[in-house]
Amino acid sequence: MGSCCASRVEDEGSRHAKEQVKPFSQRGCTDIIWVVLFIAGWVAYVIVTIAGVQNGAPEKLYKPRDFSGAYCGSELNWNGGPNLLGKDKMTYTMNVSAMSDQIAKQMLCSTATSGFMLGGSSPLTATQQDEYACACCLRPCKHCIGSLKLGKGGDQTSTSGLSSTVTHRMQELTLLGDNGASFFDPAGWNGDFASQMWSSATQYLTQVCLPNCNTDYTSIANNTSSIANNNRTYTYNPSADDPLRVAWDALKITNNGAAGNLPATIASQFTFQALPTSVCSYADVYCVPFPGMTFSTLAGDYCGFEFSADVLNTVGQAAADTFQSLGGNAFKDMSVETLGTWMGDWEKSIDSFVIVAVLAFIIGVIFLVILRFFVGICVWTTIFLVFFLFLIGGGIVYVRSGQCAGAGLFDSGKQLIVAVTVAGTTAVNNAVQGTTGPSEELIGDGAGYVGVQSRTKSGYLCKDWSLTGPTYWPTFRDSSNLRSNFCRNPYTPNSTSIFQATSIWCFTTDADVKWELCSPVGVIQPECKQGYAVNSKTGRDFLLAGAITLWSLCVIWMLLICCFRSRINLAIALNKVGAQFLSHNPHVILIPLVQAATGVLWALIWALSACFLLSQVPDGYTDAGAFATYAEAYGTETIPGKCNDKWPTGFVWKDETCTLADPKCWRCGPPRYIFDVRFAVSFFMYLWNSAFIIALGQCCIAGAVGVWFFTPNNEKGKVACVTRSVMICFRYHTGSIAFGAFVLACVQFLRWLLYYLQKQAQAQKNRVVALILKVMQCCLKCVEIIVKFLNKNAYIQIALKGTSFCKSAWKAGEIIAKNILRFGVVATLGNVLHYIGVLFIMSATGTVGYFIVKEMHTDINPVVPLILYIVVGYIVGKLYMSLFAMSVDTALQCVIEAEELDHDGSFVPAALRKVLPASKAPRKAEQGWDEPVVPSAGKETD
């Protein structure tokens, strides 16, 4: 890390220190205490990580869970959950309640039953009858929006018909012989319910953990093993909190003949075959397989569901296609087959990938060479492009503000250009001739117009009236006002003929357009008598204001360019210098490469260690009790629920085994992860170390640029500036770099802490506090951007002058304040060139990669390799342009430092000689003035 040296180091020639052009010739260790604190932070990180490894279970972050939150394959689960040891696969069984409820409602709420339940021999009390009628929506109630839809068969008026319908519908769910084929048959007793249910499949399926993905109805029906002979069953009853439960129980046990054979139907038709306990460790209600469904094994111990062969034979491939469109097989195909094909294409073309990756770096070097010689053209082209964007944008908005209904935007724009051109030409001609043209006033339909407009709205030249044949003339013409080829509206006054134009017009010289309306000279946007494209007057005024604003910005932009021309030239020169530095030291790209590799490695290590901390959800974090209502467990819009009153939130599930004696059927499932103090320590070190890695790279690049910049021109490219800068940063300034990284990490950590508090406020349904915290995050984001900017410039000062972080930051702030316009222009143009560079390298890499892969591998689809090539180009472009931006920023501070020094101009790059003229005569070589000025002695080369 940092050296513990305390002495100052001087280079050769310190006897000329006052006259040397180097900003600071002595180096010493800075901010050593922060090296100690940084190490202490690492110790804290290691301690919490070791504690997390001892108690953590990172597999809980990805391991499949069942409907209650129990982990598949785990022997011990939270809150006395099931023993799932050996049950590693997350698959699906039937949600019996959801599947049977709609049939049970048909039985209970049909006219045949309601007549008995609400009649004189009803087994229900008066209060229970009211509750029953409300639950069936037989009468208007608060939770009803209309009568219930009772499914296939609808409302049954006789007990025999009702019994027959319910029996057939239930047998499609309970009989094992046809493996669900009858249930999925649209012509079956359940109709199209089977196809409709896939739009909300999770409502009708229950996630459970089983030993494998192949346990289904076939296992029970055809296997002669203990699975088939287990005879485990489940008899359906509405949930204990279901308002129809009382009526169900009463109908099930009644002996009243008025109920017909409905009690017998309940007793015989609502029993399901369930998987044995050796296969399914849950209560029998959760162990009923879904008819007609089979499962295949997916990655990560998950099972994918699909149709059985019997179902496909019954409903055909169309049903399977419907199933795919609703997400089942589509997910499986995407995750297994398509992804496999993609990976196969990439694997086949890996040789092309390596070649393209190398070429991406060569393309980056080529771009920097091009940038060095053409950066001026690039910058000025961009500047004028912005000017024309403002100008054209204002024109488009202005045209839109006066666009007539039915007219195209292009045609309206063309008419506007014609009107402006004619008005301008006429005004110039009048000025040259010293004359004043006739009045262009147009009243009404223009019958009295005497102006000199000679072009139509679309710009067609008018034909002289004397050259127009009588074929085109109406019989009521009035030729008394016709002159030359000027637009007129000639017709006999008081004529009632339909052949009257709405405004002035003329015959054109165009063969395809015989005649067209005109606008008076000077009228830019004539009134639209048929209405406007934008109906609202307010909307048109708003567009007009927008056009004026854009044109004002256009004028302001050009004024700024004129005022800042010298600073723009400085920015261009600095960009040329940055490109020249990279061309002299191409191996400097190793710094961001190593920086990126180290950052990725650190992120992986931290993520792995954080998994142990995140997965330690304490037993008391989630409420282990049961609740009577869903609202109590989940909450409402304004009241938090017991299961999600803190973040990370748990989830709500319904316990189908709850009893009538205590009908609390809603329970909580714990989240997969939580955030605690140990994670906060680990996360802060992640931010600190990540910021340190970035800062170290910035300081090394800045130091290399500084050494190269102040080296005499005849020595540039020969001095080992990169190696020396890296050595100096590691030896003297790791403490200062750690200090700056700590400041940034504190701001970032505070912003994430506010996000955590915002999520907690949202969990507590406190919208006001959540909004305040979100606003504070936005403010902190702005602070973070400022800190990053100041830190970067502070690291440049540290690299150039060897001062501590606080002094460097203060000095950087002073320099920025005194040269705010320089920094602003350089930053603005730097951002433009950054995006141009990334886009160029990315596009060129993708283009070259496409032709390479097409030439080397004609048998594969080039889409996936091409996407990867573009990603590589983007990454390489970001590396090069970030390095280039840091070089330019450092060069700017070098210029500012050099302006305060006496120098002979021997080190000034050619692009900056107008900015940094020599302030003293050159020294003779024998006096030692031509030695390269570097932070330490020697003239080693990289």
C-alpha cells in the first residue's frame, strides 16, 4: 500500500528548483493515517464476513421455496415448517380450493339449493340465511357486483340436474383414468375453464417441493408401487373463513328430503387422490396432483409444467400453442432451448470473438489517432450541428403552430419557406430600387387584392394572365384587375355561381398543377379557414412560444460560441494533447484494464461474502402468528400488514388446514434476505474499496500525463512516465487516495441509507416521509456528482504536486472557481467527444465483427455474436474515452500550473504553443535545462 517514508525526496537538479518548469519537485508520504484507517476498515470487513460465513446460508437466496416459504431440500424450516429433506425439486400440485370453489358455488348457489336453504325447512338460522344469500350474491351486498357466474351448466333449478352437473364436473378433476384429457376438452363438462385458467395459472397451482419432477397423476393411476397403494385422499371443504362454509356443512349433513341427493353428491364427488407422505410431506390438501399435467426438469431444481400426451391427443396442438403463449413452455423454451442455441453459436465462434476483441483495441487506437488530427473539425461540426438543430427545431415547431387541418407537416413547411423567401426577395428588390410596392392587404376573399404576389402557396410560379386560354376561365370572370402574373381572385361581383375561389389564386407554369391559391406577400402563416391541425388556441400559442424559445437558444448559442471561441480553441488543443499523450504511451491503457479487472474481481468477492450476511433472516423478523383476514396480514393502502410492515417484506399465504374453531387462515412467509448492521459494514467497505480502485487509476493516469506534459518535447515518449507515476502513487499517495475514496463512499452510503429508509416508510404506508426521503436522495445524488468531480481534480493535484488530499481538494476548488469557463467548455466538449468515441468504436467493432463471423462461420446465426461484439466495443470504447477524458482534464490543470511558471517553452506541446508562449529565453543544453523534468531522478524508459 503506502510507504511509511517520512523524508522528502528530491530529484537531480533541485538546485534549480525555482526555475524548473515542474510544478513541485519534492515528494513525501501524504495522509498516512488514512492508510491505517483503510486497513482497519478491511479488518472490520473480514470480521463480519467470517461471522457471516459461520452462520450464513447463501443458497437461501436462490434455492426454490414452496408456497409457505419453506426451502426445498431443507430438513428444518422456519416456524415449524415441513421436513423437506430429499425433496429438492420445486414443482406444482393442484390448488384444490381454487379449482373446487367454483363448482362448490354452483352447488350451493343454484336455484335448486337456494330454494331449500332459504325456504321454510332450511337448516340455517335467519342470520345464517342472510350470510348465505350475501355470499351467493343472491341479493345486492357490499362485496357483490352482480349475480355469480356459475360456470358450465349455469344455474340449475332441480336437485337432480344440479347433482348430475356437479358430479360430471368433479369427476373430470378426480378420476385418474384419462389423465385429465376430459377436463381439458373444451366440449367437456367444465367447458373452456381449463383454457381460461392459464391467464392466472398461479391461482390454480400450488408450489410444493417433491423428490423429482415426474410425480403426477400417472404415478398414482398406473404405478403398482407403494405410491399407488397408499390410498391417501383429501376431501374438499371450503376454507374455515369461507362465508359459505356454514351452508356447506349444513347441506352435507341434512336429512331433509327437499335437499334431494345433494348431500350424497358432496360425500362422494369431492374426494381427491393425494400423493403419499413419503413423496409429499405436506398436509393432504397440498398433495393433490393436477390432472393432465406433466413436468420436466429445469435448471436450479425447478420444474416446468406442460400437457400430458393424453391431453394433447384430446385438444390438439392448438391448445399447446395457447399454453405456450401464456408463458409456460415459452419460459422453458427460452431458458433451455433458445439459450442453449445462443450459447452454442457463441461457442462455435469463439475464435472470431477473440479476433474481434483484439481488433476493438486497435480500432480504439485508430480513433485516437484520427481524433488527434481531426478533433477541431469534429468539435466545430458538432457546434454548428447544435446550432442547426435549434434553428430547424424552432422552424418545425413554428410550422406546427400554424399547420392547417388536413395539410401535411412537410407541405406546411414548404409553404412557410416559400412565403418567407418571397417576402424577403420582394423587400430586397424594393430596397434596391428605392420604391414602395403596392398594398398587400387582403380583405375577405381577395376580390380587391392589388398586390404583387407571383407565386402560389407551394411556390409554383404564376403564369401571365394573358397567356391563359379561355378553357380554364369561368364565364363570370372580371378581368379588370388582372396584371402580369400576379395572384388575383377575378369573378363578377354579386355572382352566385359556385365557381368562386376562397382567396387569391393564379394559373401556374407547372404542367401538373393548373392553378393554386396564393397568400399575400408578407403573410407567413395565413389563416386556416378549414381549421387547424392543433385545434386548441392555447396549444398553438404554446407551440409558438416553444418556437421562439428554440430560436432564442439558437441566438444565445451562437453568441456563446463567439464569446468562448478562445476557450473552445483551448479545449480543442487540450483534446489534441490528450490524444498525443495516448499515442506516445499506448500501454497506459493497461491501467484502466487492470482497474476494471480488479473492480470486477472485488465485486465478485464482495457479492459472495455478502450472500452469507444477507441470507441470515432471524426467526423473529417475520410474524409467526395466524390472522383472520387477508387485510390484517397484507395490509391496505393506508395501513401496513403484519407480514409486510418492514422492508425487505415477507409475503402472505393461506393455510388451508385452519379449523372452524379458530378460523385464522392467513400466515406470513419470511423474505429471502434482510439488511442488518453487519451488512452495512460490508456494504460500506464495498463502496470505499470500489471508490479507491477508481481513484487509484485516476491518480496514476494523472501522474503519467503530468510527467509527460512537463517533459521536453524531444524527450516525450522516451521517459517512463506511466511506470513512474504508478510507483509514486503507490509509494506516497495511497493514504490521500483512500481519504478521497472515503469521502465519496460516505456520500454514496448515505444515499443508499436514505433509499433503505424510503422503502421502510413505504412498507409503513407513510407516503409523505417516503416522498421526502426520495427528494433527499435526489439532492444527495447531486452532491455525489459534485464530490466525484472535485475528487477527480483533487487526485490530479495530488499527482502533479504531491500535496495531501485536503490541500489538493482546496487547490482544485480554487482552480475550478478561477477557471470555471475553461472547465465548463472542456467538460462540455469532452462529453460530446466521449459519446462520439464510444459510438465510433462500438459501431466499428460490430461492423468488423459481423464480416469476420460471416466469413469464418457461415453456418451460424450471427445475431448473438454480433450483440457480444457490440458489447465488447462499448466496453473498450468506455475504457479508451474515460482514459482520454482523464488525460484532457489533467492537461488542462497542467496548462493552468504552467501559466504561473517561468519556462522556455521547450516542453509545451505544439497544439498549446499559442496558449503557453515561452516566458524566458531557452537555456543551453550544457547547463542542464534540457533534462526531462520528472518527479524522480533517472531517465528510464517503459
